[in-house]
Amino acid sequence: MSAPAAAGADLQVWVLVASAGESARTAGQLGLPLGVNYHVVPSTVLDTVEAYRRASRPA
């Protein structure tokens, strides 16, 4: 994955999600940090974190 506009910058990419959908699973698969959008849909936070953890691959 690359972002030419940010080349040379000291950045860390996080994925912000509000549900246990594709974004949470993709973040887990790629080993990216996850930010859960609790204030939008608080009832899905635990499901979202579980989907992320299930998709995570051991280092």
C-alpha cells in the first residue's frame, strides 16, 4: 500500500469504522490500527472489535 502524496512523511494509518463490516475486517487482515466510531453506533462496538480480532493475522 502506498500514498504518494504522503511520501517521506512520518504517518501512521488508522482505519475508522462504525460497524463490523468490510472496513473492520480489512484493517484486521492488514494489521492496521482500528478506531471504532462509538458515538455514531454504540451498540455495535463489541461486534466491530470482535470482527477485527477474528480477521487479524498473527505477526
